[in-house]
Amino acid sequence: MSDSLHPEIPSINESVLQAMKVLATDPKIQKGLQIAKDQASFAMQEQVELCEIASPTFEEATRAKEIARRMEQYGLTDVSIDEIGNVVGVRKGTGNGPVLVIDAHMDTVFPMGTDVKVRREGDTYYAPGIGDNTSGCRALLQLIRCFNEADIKTEGDILFVGTVGEEGNGDIRGAKFIVKGDRQVDGYIAIDSFSEGVVVNGGVGCHRWRVSIDGKGGHSFMDFSQIPSAIHAMCHAGHLIDHLVPPSEPYTTFNIGTIKGGTSVNTIAPHCEVDIDIRSISNDELLKLEAQIFEALDAGVEEENKRWGITDPEKMLTLTKTQIGDRPAGSRDGGCPIIQCALSAQKVLGIELTQYGPSATDANAPISKNIPAACLGSGGLSEKFHTLDEYFVDRDSYKGPQLVFLAACMLVGVEGQKALLIAKKQ
């Protein structure tokens, strides 16, 4: 039985599958696929080297410069770092096909100063960020080598992009910038730290708010009942929020992730602040729950002011809401060309589809713009990501680049075969 987290797996269009089978027999395509396999050890070493360049969200510049250098080394002649820090490498086609973006985010969740030295035990590599998403960066660079060393001539352009700000409060700002409308984008593949069996068909929406309650504050004994407490008001609001019941279908959640405030144990708090995370598969349900949470916050402030009969505006608590995250929700149906190409490429390569459903990735941005898009896996096995115990198992990791390579060739069209699925915007 399908639901919003586990949608029904779409049928593969037989004509797409047959075209993919024909494409895979092309000698140059076969060479590109073989390059990914032959260079697996080199690519893994590259993943290690990139992991050891710290790249926290908002501090990706050093890793970005290194990725740009390698893009140029591997044959891209049009490489730049844009105004917000994305690395963009353009591989021009003949000009008769669509423009496809292939991205991997460069940032990690770990603050500067975290020990990111990689430790290897057999086929397993240990380090914060070794999987999410250094494995995606590895796959992105391998793709460039597959195209260039196999001398693949495409009809459409491919933009290879290392994005900034995918994690946390980065709010997928790099991907948002790519699709904001200043450049042509006809299709989009995000590569993240999943196995090659994963196809992400939709984006989990996420709104994040920093909410503060502020007042005069005072002495816990001398001013008791005369001055309202920002912390007490927030506690009341939190109690109301905790009793909200979001729908389980479409799956919708909330979380108060941080709380801080107050001055001392014997001070009526003049300030309290929380960060709230609200998520849903549905934009409508996301907005409904957000409104309920706002009502609870207003009620918490009102209750604390009312409790002590505070009517003087100089003494009353006030509420301030600041949005710190806005990831739009959305999904692509099974007929989406990116999804059809991904599923067909999996079939041709003998890759089992192990997971199909939504997640929160760079693909949220193009999906929200109604651009054909999906997120595919980098290959290998990433475990315990977002923790200091993160590790990556180098098990057939070349299959990630192979999958994206084959799907991309179908999408943009190659010499002797036109792009079949995504149309070039006029």
C-alpha cells in the first residue's frame, strides 16, 4: 500500500527502456561506463582528499576552489564560481538539445575545527562528511572524466555544479540560485550520498523559524507578578505546540530544536528564543501546521501577560518571528523524464531499485519550479551521516556515476541519438 513517504513505484515506459538499451550498446557509451569502473580506486582517493578539506555550510570556499581546479584539470574549459559560491562547470553540446544540471552539494554539517582526517579499514572509510556529501562530489567529478575521456558529444549542454548551502540553515540556497531564472535549466539531477538503488522523486518541504519573546525582565522576588517572564511564556507556548496533532498522511512533523534565554536563576527572563522546524510532503499541510504553531506562540505570550494583568505596553511581552529556512515541498510523477531515465538506466545496468520516495535534497529547488528533476545516489554505502561516527563503505561505488552518466546521455542526447524526453525551453 502506497503513501506519501512510500509512493507507488511507477511503471517504466517500454519505449524509454528500449531506447536506453540501444544507447548502452554505443561504443563510446560503453567506454564511458567502463571508465567509471576502471577509475573507482582513483575516485575513492579523490573522495578522501575532498573530505579532508573542511567545508561547513557557509564556509565552502576552500573546497569549492579545489573542485573548480579539478573540473578544469579534467577538461572543462568554462568553470567559474558564482556570486554565492557555487562551482559551475559548463560542458557545451551542439546547441540543439536541452540544458541539464547535474549537481552535488559541497557543504557538510560539521563546524570548522572538526577533525575530518579519514581513517581506512579495508573497504570502509571513517570521517565526518566522508559520505554526505563528499561521495556526491566524487561522483560529480567522475562524470566529467567519463564524458571527456570517452569523447561523448552531446546535443544539449551539461552544467556540472558543486552547490553551497544544502545542509541545515543553508536552506538549499545554492540550488535555489541555479534555478531562480537567470539561466536556462531544462532538467536537473542532484547527486547525494545514497546508494545507486535510490531514486528520490520529491522534496520534503521544510519551514524553519527563529522565534523570540522579549520583555523588560526583573528581579525574581522583588518584581514577581509585576513583570512577565519570556521563558514562562515560551514554556506555555511549547506546551500548546507539543499537543498539536499533525496529519500522518501526508506525513507532517514539527520540532522545537533549540531553546535559549534568561540571564540568571534569580532573574525574570527578558528574552527567550527557540528554533522550530516544520516539515511536510504537502505544502498545504506545511502551511496549516505553521499557522497552528503561530497561534500557539501568540497564545503563550497572551497568557503570560494576562496572568499578571499586564496592560502597560512598556511591560508587556512581545513576539518576533524570523524565517530561517524555506524549502518548498513537491513531487514529480512517475512519468517525469528524469525518473523514467533513472529507472531505465537502473534496469540496463542491473541495479535494483531499493528505495523510491521523497527526501530533502537540492532537488527540492527545481521540483518547486516544475523543472523535471530527481535526486540519484552517488553509489557506495553511507552510514551514520551527520554524526562524528560517519563512515562510507566503498562497495561498487562506481555504479552511482554509471547510473547518472547513462541517464544524462539519454536526457541531453548524444551523437547519433537525439534527446528523447526533456524539451529545450525556447
